[in-house]
Amino acid sequence: MINLEALIPVTVFMSVYIFSQAFLSRNQTAKVDIRGRLGQVISSNEIVDTREKELRRPLIERLILPLLSKITGIIGKALPTGMLKTLEPKVLQAGNPGRLSAKEILGIKALLATGIPALLYSLNVNGIGGMARLVLILAAAFIIGWKIPDLYLSSIITKKRKELEKTFPDILDLLTVSVEAGLGFDGAMAKVVEKDSGIVAFEFKRILQEIKMGKSRREALRDFAARSAVEDINSFVNAMVQSDQLGLSIAKTLRNQSEQMRRKRRQRVEEAAMKAPVKMLIPLVLFIFPCIFIILLGPALIQLIEQLGF
């Protein structure tokens, strides 16, 4: 015969156990199979290809540049903040060359300003000749090392400004035609990005990305004007922001801006043509006129010397 009194504790224990397990499994968060999910999204071959692609990168990009970035970051923190604020607009206008921030470029300036004199001193410890001459050479090396990044940034900014001044009127024509065809301003910028691959298209692509990330169109356009530092683009941005605030027709504003910029570009070309004769005087006087004088007056001068008996 089955003892019912012995089954009661077993039944109670099993009931409590089953109830507790059901309660815990209901409230427990689901465990995510990370490897399984990654296997569904990324295959093992792609992981290997990514690793091989990373290893194919030059040693400078994988090791030297990160190390240099850390060193220059430490040096940049030790320098005054006023230098950093002065350098930030130049770095922004140059487009962050090498993906370096203003603090890192300031560190590079300090590194070059101290490294070049130290290198010269170590190479010519006993061969420079005199303390005054040594100090003069080291001071010149310090100034050159400090100014090299500034000259590099200035060359990039100048090249960028010239390209923007040259290509922006043509891009503005494409923007105007796209808007007059029925596209919105953002759609017209996307059409420019699709049809062109120059620096203006790159800036428009950046503007669209900033708008997608939540920045307003006015702020994105003003940041574009700050990065370019070109008078034509500043006037264009001010006109677009004003037309957006007042509810004016964007197509008419673009048409007026396009005509104005083409007129300015024609005036700049005419101004450069007027300056050309003045600039040609220097090589004429230094190189061409002496040769002409030698050819024309040389034989007469030789005859004069022979007749006078010198």
C-alpha cells in the first residue's frame, strides 16, 4: 500500500520548486548568445579579412601616429590655452589635416621647436664655434620648428580658399537649377554631392550629415562659412539664413547669389589681368633687359675699348 502521509511532503516540495523555477524564469532577463548573433551578422571570413586589412596598414599609421598623438596631446595640455584658442580656427579652416586636433598640432609645434634645436646641438656640440653663434643658431632653429606647422596650415588654407572661390559659382548654378526644378534645398545639396566630387561637394556632404545628426540647417551652414573663411561663401550663407528666417523664395535667393558670385569671379579675373603687367616688370628688369643690353651694347663697348686703347 502507498503511504499517503509520505507523499504529502514530496508533493509540497515539488510544487514549491516548480513554482519558484517558473517565477525565476519569468523575471530573469533573456541571455543573449553574442557569438551566435555575431555569427549571423558577420561571418568568420569577414573577421579574418578585417584583421588582415588592419595588418596591411603601414607601421606609421598603426604605431607611430597613435604614439605621436599621445605625446603631442600631453605636450599640448601643458601649453597655455590662449595658444590653443588662436590655433583652433586655422585647424578648422584647414580641415583637420591628418585628423589631428588643434591640441595635437600645438604639441607638434612644441615638439619640433624643442627637437630641432636639440638635434642640431647634439650634431655640432664642438663644431659650431662660439657661444653667441650657438645661441643664434639654436634660436633660429626654435623659430623655424615652431613656424613649420603654421606654414603648412597656411598653405592648405590658401589652396582651399582658391579652390572654393574658383568652383563655388559653378556648384551654385547646379544648386539653383536643382531648386528651380522642384527639389528642396537639402535635396539640391544631395544632388550636388551625387554629381560632383570636389571640395564643395565634400562640404555639402558634411552639412547633410550634420543635419541628420540633429544640427539645424542654419548652424550647419554657419559652420560651413566658418570652415571656409571665404567672403563669397559668407555672403551666400547669410543670404540663405536670412531667406529662411523671413520665408523668402530660396530659388530667387540662389539665382541672385549665383549672378553676384559670377560677377565677383569675373572682377577677380580682370583684376589679376591688370596686375600681370606690373608683375612682369620684375623678371624683365632683372633677367631680360640685361641680356638685351649686353647683345646691343656689347659690340659697341668692345670697339670703344679698342679705339681708346684700354
